[in-house]
Amino acid sequence: MTARALREALSQANGMQRLSLILMVVFAVLIVAPDLVAPQSPLTVDPSRALRPPSAVHWFGTDDVGRDLFARVVHATRITLGLVAGALLLSALVGGTLGLVAGFLGGAVDLAAARAVDVVLTFPPIIAGVVITGILGPGAGNLVLALAIVYMPMFFRIARSGALAESKRTYVEAARALGFGGASILFRQVLPNVLPLVLLQYVILFPLALQIEAALGFLGLGVAPPTPDWGAILEQGKNFILVAWWISLWPGLFLLASAFAVMVFGRFLQARLGAG
């Protein structure tokens, strides 16, 4: 995917697709510079300001202990999206590498690995995530590890299928005939052709992983309080939904907007640019 191809593709995007790109830029700003957007501390407690509705002073209102919700939701953007991005990156590196090697080698190794992955994929991701975080315990590191494990099989499958297809191409046979080693062929020639598949899979899986991260946070299996996280703020708001609806509203909207942006943009890239 070259910069020129991306510019050409964006010139053909419709309004919804361009909106998704704008939202992605907004979330990128919130990730990089949350203190500039919301200079208030997301951790400062002031019981005298508890459960105040949205106003000119507190744009998103306050929670049950008087913390500014605008600051908490904005700062949670870096944490929530950062955890998901890191987890999928780890998952892509490990699962993608294993799938690449298995598909390239083929034979019994590939068959055994594929069958093992098929067994893992029988478990719904949310159930697998709950089980893993239940065993490891809550916390940011354990949450990243759990999400990475959940999505490794999907990266394995996409990388394996790409490597299987590439290993049968003429250029691979020619490289072998010229005496190139398997590792050289795999990482210098096959990998560049499989990598776009893995990157596209990353974008497609991001909204799904984001939903699971929020669900685990809602269940108390995410980051430790008082660290702001969209799922954790949603869980906090459920106890005050009738008297302080704004606590759940804003993290829910941010969650939906970010998932929408990545999902639409991912489908756009898939349709316009394909795997290459």
C-alpha cells in the first residue's frame, strides 16, 4: 500500500468513509496529547462536585466522587485504544510469524498447527478473554496478554493462508533452484507479500478487540482503578444510570465512534486496496 495508492483511494471515498478518517485523526490527537485537550486531572476527587450534570465548567459532567468526566474519558482514550493496539500488535507478531512459518513449511507441521488453531477458535473470543483474565487477574499487562492470546489464532490463519499461496508461486521455486535458503526466501520474499494481509487483518480485528477490552473493563477484569478506561467508566455509570446518565453516555459514545471509524476505514481499505 503506497502513499500514492492511499491518496487515490481517499479521493474515491464517500462521506461516511471520510468521516471515519476524520474521527481516526481526532482519536490520534487524543492519544498523543490528552493533556492539551483536557488539562484537568482525571484522578482528582472532590465529593462536593459529585454527580453534576454537563455544564460549561464540566463539559461531560462529574462522576459519583466528583471527578471531571471529560478529563477521564479523554485520558481513557490513550489507555483503552493503546491497550488494544498493543495487544493486537503482539498477537500479530506472534500469531502471524507462526502462521507464516507453518504455511511456508507445509506438511505435518502445518497440519498439526492448523488443527490446534481450529480447536482454539471454537471458543468465542469474549468467553476466552474472560477465562484468561480470570486466571491471570485484572491489570493492564494481563489484559494485553489475554487479548493477544485471543486473537493470535486469527492472525495465524491469515498469515498461514497467505504463506501457503505464496509458497507455490514461481518466484519461490526459482529462488530454491538458485540455492537460496528457506529462511531467506521466507522473510525476504514471502513475508513482504503476506504482510499486507496481516496489516489488513489488524485493522479489521481492531473494533472487535476494542469491544472485548471494554467488556472486560466493564466486568472489572481490565485496568486497575482509578485509572480511567472506557469499560470501567461504563461499569461505574451503570449504578447511577437513572440519576446520572451522563457517566455512561460519554464513554459509550467514544467507544462506538472509535469502533465505527476503524471498522468503516478498514472495510474501505479492504475494498479499494485489497490485500496488496
